[in-house]
Amino acid sequence: MRFSPDDVVCRVALNLGWVRTAEEALRAWLPLVSELRPVSAQFEEAGPDGLRRGYLADLLVVFPPPEGGTAVGGTARDRLLARVGGLARRLGLDPAAFEVDEDGLGGALDVKDEQDGSPYGAYLVLALTGADPLNPEGEQADYDDTGEDLL
């Protein structure tokens, strides 16, 4: 997926450990998903042997540059902090916990204590300007091998 160099791209990891069914989880997340309008969303049940319980979601949310272009929006760091701060507040998290990388183009907000979590179960927000934080190269891996050795 391609993004504008000025887009703020966020990955939001959610975990509702108290829900017992997918329907409960989706019902709890629907208002958030409707509001954020992610370009991609994945939902799954937490594995029985994993660290998490209940249901998990991964949302890819893209915030385009402000109206009027980058000159209106300040520096890349300012735009990043404004977008991530608003998202963190919406998730019920403390924006001050967002740690910016040394370039000021990305960072992470990691909820270390479950008591600090959000009503949506948000526990990790990764952000990067202009690229997916989990795939900064922008392209999916493409392998020349047929994969026969894996069968």
C-alpha cells in the first residue's frame, strides 16, 4: 500500500480480554472502527497458549496531511504528535506516553500496565510518517521460490 510522504500512518493493536465471543468484540469495536475508518482491519481470537485472552484487532489508520499542505501543518514531528495525540485521546490513552524516534518521523505508544488501557483494549500504537510502521519499505515481500520445500 502506498502513502503520501506527509501521511501519518498508525497501527493500532487492540485486545478485549473480557469478551467471550467474536460478536461481543466486534460490537465493542464498531463505534471506534466507524469513526477511524481504517484502510485495513484484522480481527482474530487470541490463541489459547498466548499472552492475551479474548479477541484481538489490528487497525491500519491513515491521517492525510492537513488542508493546505505541509506548510500549514508545521514540521513533520508537529504533525505526527498532533495526529497521534488525538488518536491516543480517542482511544483513552495518555498521549504523553508516545515516544518519538530520533528522526521525529515515527514512534510508539506502548501501554505497559493493563490498568492504563483503554475501553477498546488499545495496548500499542505505532506511527510512522509516510509508511506503514510494520512495513516501512512499502511493498509486500515477493518470493521467487515456488515454496515446494514448505509442502
